Amino acid sequence: MPTESPAGRRRPADLLFDPLLGLFFTRGRVEHIEQLTPRVRRIRVSGPDVRALSWTPGQHVRVHVKDVRAPVWAGMLRDVLRTYSVWSYDGEGLELCPLDHGDGPGAGWARSLRVGDEVAFRGPEGRFVLDRSAAHHLFAGEETASVAFGAMLRALPEEARVDGVVEVADPRDRLPLPRSAELRWSFRGDAAAAESPSLLAAVRELDLPPEPGVAYLAGEARTCQAVRRHLVDERGWPRRSVLVKPFWTPGRRGMD
Ligand SMILES: Cc1cc2nc3c(=O)[nH]c(=O)nc-3n(C[C@H](O)[C@H](O)[C@H](O)COP(=O)(O)OP(=O)(O)OC[C@H]3O[C@@H](n4cnc5c(N)ncnc54)[C@H](O)[C@@H]3O)c2cc1C
């Protein structure tokens, strides 16, 4: 979404509009794009505003996935912002990893981005973050969840025990997660990621310590609920020890 006219000049209206935009959004530019897996692009966004951010691993940003300078009518609002976890932030740039799941304003935005494009977003924000007081951390989710998990795993102290299941369609869909060897990877093939019985079954099979730790469940909403029920009802984990962040579910658009 370039901010400049084809001739490289700013439109006069932008001179008025840009300061207003800055009140609501942080703006950066795409510095680098890498195809991390067949369906995930790693998008690095940098710029002076991005340097001033503060971020806790697990937090996300809400990206404006339409032309920020186009008028937005009430009926279009739900298609304007989409939520993406921050894969990494090094003080100079932040990286997002949108999954290309097919149709949707977010998926289309991520597919069409090119180096140099402007990205406007709100945040980072969110409470889906590590409980650093825990000695044991359990992660469960699918492709989209693994973006947040990557950032959280990177931030864990070495002595913390890690368990978890990450389910992806195919081995090629695995993100390069830290402590990957301590996680179990589940491959669902052509089966749907929604309400995934294989992810739940893989969590059931985990040999966990007798004392509950903290669980982080993210990704498709109904799968998250099923895994939460398993941990609370069958393993006796306290509800407060199970953090759930539904990212998407069939039929819902732009979950936050
Ligand atoms: C806190 C948070 C963090 C998130 N982090 C990431 C992230 O790092 N990377 C990422 O890719 N997504 C992430 N998501 C999920 C992302 O916001 C949703 O997938 C979003 O729906 C994508 O917007 P869209 O416009 O492409 O599709 P929408 O218009 O929102 O959805 C249209 C339809 O597409 C389908 N759909 C949506 N997402 C998926 C999917 N992943 N797989 C299969 N079908 C789907 C559903 O049927 C949905 O009804 C996150 C969500 C939240 C709440």
C-alpha cells in the first residue's frame, strides 16, 4: 500500500491526513520478506516509529489491511483490522508471520505486500504472555498459534520445562521454533484444523509432570476449548493455569 503517487510524490491530501493517521496507528515500511514455509511469509517492518515500540513475547499487533487513506464506511469496519502475533522484535524492526489460509482481507493483504510498502498497525498489545513464575510451560495449537509460541519459547529461561503439541498440515508447514525438539509435532494432512481431534489426542498422550504448570492454548477456537476441557476436567489443572487465546474459527471474521 504505497503512500506516494506513482510519480513518487506525496498527494497534497496526504500532508493533512498523515498527522491524523499517526494518532491512531504506528507506521513502518516492509524492509524484508521471506517465504518461511509454503504458506507463511515472514514480513519485517521497520522505521522510526517502530523503534519506539515496547513488546512482550506473545503479544500481537492489529494491522490495517486496507488502503489507510481510503474512506471507511461502517459496514466495512470488520474487514479493516486483522490481528497478527509478533514473531520477533529487536528494537529496530518487528516481524509478522501471516499464514495464507485462502480468502480473507488479512490473507490477501499479506500475499500482496512488497518490500517498501507501508504498514499501519496498532499495538503491540495483549495478555497472552508467559507466566514467568511457572516452572513448567505447556503449548498447544496449530500453524497460526506457532507464531506466538515461537516468540514465547525464545524468551523462556533454559531451565524451564517445556511440553507441547503443534499441529500443522504437513511437515513443511513447521516454523523454525526454538526448543522444537521438546515439542511434539502432529501432522493432520488434509483434515480440517477446526475442532481437530488429532491435536487433542496428541495432547492426551503427553507425559506431563504431576503438578500442573501453565498452559498456553491458541489457534482455532473450538480446538482450544477441547484442549482446555481435557486439561481441566481430565487432568485436574486449575482453570487459571490454562491461558486460552482463540485466533480464528470457521464462519467468524477478524477475531481479536
Ligand atoms: C491474538 C491473535 C494473534 C494471531 N496471530 C496470527 C499469526 O501470527 N499468523 C496468522 O496467520 N494468523 C494469526 N491470527 C489469526 C488471524 O487474525 C485470522 O486468521 C484472521 O481471520 C485472518 O484474517 P483474514 O482476513 O485472512 O480472514 P477472515 O476474514 O478473518 O476470516 C474468513 C474465514 O477464513 C477462515 N480462516 C481464518 N483464519 C484461518 C486459518 N488460520 N486457517 C484456516 N481458515 C481460516 C475462517 O473460516 C474465517 O471465517 C491471530 C489472531 C489473534 C486473535
